[in-house]
Amino acid sequence: MRKNLKRKFNAVYNGDFQKAGKEQLQFPEAWLQIGGNHETKWDFRPQVTEGPLEITNTTAIRAGIIQTDAAALNVKREKEWLITLVFKCAMPETQPYLRLYPILLNGEVSKPWEYYVRAGSELETEQQYNDQYDSFKQIISVGAAFNFLRLETGILGQGSFYVYKLIAHCLSPKRRIKRVIRIRREIRQISSIQTIGEIIKPIKLAMPIPLKIPVTVQANVNADIRNLTPLRDSVQIYGSSQVPLATSICGRAQVEISGHGFHESMEDVTANQTRLFTTTRDVSSLPRISFAVYNFGNHQAYVQAELSPDGIHWALEGAQQMVEEKMLIIVTPKNFLRYIRLSYGAESLTTLRIWVQAQN
């Protein structure tokens, strides 16, 4: 399969990070940073063999890259895809991951499909890269209700992660059907039999000769026809991954009790006369979110929330707030957009601790 796929078109827009375009000198076009914190580094160096896109994470839970909405993979016409991630890790204990966000026809985003790359049989060395890099391949089946897939990759925890390519190929039915060679044997069929006396020994027939023999069957059937009652009768339901109802192997329905989830992250930053920003966060699945800012220093600082629909264009949210020395303030956005961050600054150097807490 690999030999055929090399000549096919990659459906992931700008998925080869070793090729530099005119408008992607600082970061690959149509890709955004996701996760991480102020200590995480994203270094984009196209046409470098060591790693065109290097992600170095030290303290954040996860750090990676994600496609923009406009560059999502169009899957509405094809059902099966092969997703390939070409990468390299600085240390063997580094934990890479791959996320796929299914987008429905009405624009809603479903729960992401997550794949964790572990050392073992699922990793193979890419021959086209001189046996230096690894590749993770996953075949996925896309239902008719999905329109796009938004790709995300990165690492969980500490480590250095080098990304070379993200490739998506459509698997047509012709590539999945294996050819079976059948050996033809010449078998002479009997054209006719004149008399019974011509049959002296058993003859191998090419196909069975149907015999039309009338058969009469008589039987008595006793059926118990009665009304069903909940105390005496029961119904078992068997589900699968294609239906919204989850069941056990014995046919019992499984009920999941939903509750409130809590998310929290924290950054320690130094404010000065230059206007700086916190980490960009995707809050599309978090209905309630607030910032808490504490000023450890001896000088006043100012903060203000900013919102963005695509992680590139930003608008100010609410009024700018002052943070007095040794004081704590709360910044809660009133409006909603998918991406959020906090800008901060000060007339003199001062240290700020910024919490982000949210519920879903």
C-alpha cells in the first residue's frame, strides 16, 4: 500500500512542514498552537532535517498544533481514510498523540477521536526518510453525518516532539480488495445418457442434477400466543459503536450519569511596559470560564481579556482592569468566542500569577 500512496495527493492542507511557503515564515499557514503555557516553545524551521516543527514542553499537560476551521479535512464524499503522522521524539518515553475532531453537516463538533502513539508494533520506520523517523498510521471510518475532520497532534507531558508530515489519503474500495487467483480445472460435462446400460462405473459430474420429487409434510404446531407482561417477559438490546445507546455484552443498557467537569491551569508571568499575552486557549466546550490575577510585585499592573473566532484575529473584551500590588482580581468575559487569552502590562516590572478556571 505504501508504494501506491506515495503517488497520491495529500488531502491535508499544508501538511508537509518541511516545505516553506511565502506566508509562513513564523509558523505554518493554516495551523495554530494549542495547549502549552508560557514555558512551552514552538520552533518552526522548514527545510531542516533535524525537525521542521519542534514542540518543546516542560510543565504543561499537553502541547501541540491544530488545524484552523478553514483548513479542516473534507471527508463528506469518502468514508474511509488513512491518517499518517511522520514524527520523531527526542526521548523514548515521550507520549505523542493524535486527535480528530468530527464536524457534523450542521457545523456542530462532536467529541474528538483520540489515538495515543505507544512504542510497539504500531510504529514503523519510514524508508523514504532514510530510516530516521517514525510514522503512526490509523485507518478511520467516517459516517455519512460528518462533513469535516479537524486534525490535532502533539505530546502529553514533558518532552521534545518533531513533526514532519500529517498525511490523509482516501481509501477507495479498489485498493482494499485483494486479488484471488483461481485455478481453472477442465471438467467434461455429460451431454446426455442414452440408456442405463452405458453407466458401468461411477461418473464425476460437473454439477449436481436437480431432482424434482414432490414431498408432502404434515405436522402439528403448538404456539403459545399470550400478552407480554413486564413481570414475566423482558427485552434485551444489543448495541454497537454506530448507535447512541451503549449496552453490555449480555444485552443490558448502560446509563452514564453526567455531571459538572472542572478545568484549571495557571501561569506565572512578569509584566512590563510591553503588552504581552497569555497562552491561547480553545474554550468551545466550556460554557463558564474566568481569570483570576494576583499581583506579587510592588507596582500596579493592568489586564484585559481578548476573544477570537479563529485564533488569529482578536477583539478586546470588556474594560481594562487595574491590579494593585498584593491584590487579587477576577476577569470574567461576558461574550463568547472560541478562543480566549489575557493581555497584561505594567509601568514597572512586577510578577503576576494568572489562574484560568472553567466548568463544563
